[in-house]
Amino acid sequence: MSSTTGRGSTGSRWGSSCTRHGGGAASALAALDFGFEQHGLQRIISVTAAAHAAARRVMEKAGLRYGGTRYWMNPDVPVVWYAIDRAAWRASKSEGRPR
């Protein structure tokens, strides 16, 4: 994360042997906790290929909300972005809602 812009990025990739066991959702929740608690971020955005239904489900389970569809890096592959802000994350966490 840049101390001057307050922005950073990270990525992950899961192999097929790691899918459908809750690891993606658990990792997403840990990443949100890390970003909001350790780095004081105000908003976290996640991006995936529009056709990647499993990744989209992980984002939704983690509490992120659909923000839109764009073309990024490849004009033939649409990507979707999801986001959650600190206030929504805290509310979800304090209510104990499953994410």
C-alpha cells in the first residue's frame, strides 16, 4: 500500500483442489479484516472476470456489493467490480451476519 495515495492492490488465485471448501470466502473475510483493521482502509474493491461465477459468489458472501462492469486490460473480457466500505463492513461484523 502506498503511504502517499492510500491505495494498494493484491491478488489471489485458487486451484481447483482448493475450491468448494469455503477457503475463498474465509480468505476474502481475512483480507477485509486485514485491510480495514490493520491498514485503516475506508473502502475495498474486488475485481474478477464477469463470467467467473464462483469468484463473484465469494465476493457476495464476503459482503461486497456489485458496483459495475468494465473492460480492463483486455477489451474482449468484461470484468465486474464489487466493493464494501468500512461502515458497511463494521455493521455486518457487529450484527454477526454471515457474510
